Amino acid sequence: MFSSLKSLLKESNKIKSREFCSAVIVAAGKGSRMQSSRNKQFINVIDRPVLAYTLQAFEDCKLIDEIIVVTRQEDIMLCKEIVDISALTKVKKIVVGGKERQDSVYNGLKEINSEATLVAVHDGARPLILPQYIEATVKVAAQYHAAAIGVRVKDTIKLVDDDYNIVDTLDRSKLWAVQTPQVFNVEILRKAYENAITKGIFATDDCMLVEQMGYTVKMVEGSYENIKITTPEDIFLAEAIIGGKDLDEEDYE
């Protein structure tokens, strides 16, 4: 997988221009499946909140120029504390999210710098993303206008009807589990959101909205460790991953 990442970076290094890239970090979820009264973004993994790891990765990525954090009104001060304690200089705004994730992303999109030509959307609850993978996705998006990171599906996937009957077995070789960041040309993503608002389209990720507009999204091969913190078990898994390796391993470079 590391050689695949290196190949992507080498290929995308052919891009001569350096585009301004904003990052919208979505941290407005309630995390009901976490079985906690706290927003999952602020639960500690080892010694730091989940969101602190996420923001640090984007802070450390040389292709990210600014960070916009989207959170709940009641969590704004917690976000500010994380930014201050971690001495994060790229976080320019902390804004209030909306009812759904889609609304929160749009709120963040409206706050990015006018110089931005690329925008990276990432789930605050994916704390194990590495700067190198962010960089690879940004570079591919700069070349192809839309890119998302993901991993190949390991399991055999069955299509099941409402009565729990298997109706089809999907071709695993063509199936990927998409993650974040997802990076887009700013104008393309804006048009996709405006189209979604006009037509009442609701999607589970930003790629779906862009695909609805007829654009092609390039997939970037990422890491299985880029997990999303959703349930209590995910906290233990994240701690095991962080405890088992150095997040700045030379192998990723």
C-alpha cells in the first residue's frame, strides 16, 4: 500500500501549479451510537481528544492552507480549547453546523477563503488520517477536479432484499469503501450543493452530490487504519493502532 501511495505522489508531482486548498472538518455529529452524552469528537483516545488528532494531521499537511471547523453551537468553546492547546495555526474559523452532515458541510463551504480553488472535506471522527494521504488526495483532485480516498473491500458483499434474502453477489474486485478526505474543485462542489438544495437531494457523502452532476471522482487508495470513530469499540481500536506505531513513520514518506 505504501508503494501505491508513493506512485500516486510521484505521478501527481507533475502538476506544476500550487492551488490554495481549504479543509472543512465536520465535527457536528451527536454520536448517538457512541452511547455517550458527549460529542464523540471530544472523547479522549489515549491522551488527546479525537478531534485533536484530526486537526493535527491537516495542520501538518503542507498542501492545506486553512482549516474551517464545523461543530455544534454548544461545542464551539471545546473546539477553541483544542485549537489553543495544540497551537494550531491553520484553523481560521469555527462555525456552527446544521441539522444533517450535508448541512454542516455546506455551512463550512460558505466560510472558506475566497482564494481557495480546492476544498477538502473530512470527518472529524477520522483521527488516524495521515498527512501523506491528505496530500495525495489533494494532488489527485488538483489534476482531476475531484478525488476521494478509500480502500478495497475485503469481504464478499451480498445484496439483500427487505426479507433478508440474498438476491445478488457483487463483484468484490470493483468495490471500494470510501473514506474521507474527499477533495474537490471549489466551484464543482458549490454547484453540487446548490443542485442538491434545489432538487432536495440527500447524500451520505460529498462524492454522491458531485456524481449527481455528472462529474467523475478519482479514487485514491488509502489505509484501512483510517477508521471512523462511531462506536465504543472504535475507541479501543484507535488506541491499539496509535499505541502500535509511530504516526510519523518514515515508511509513509
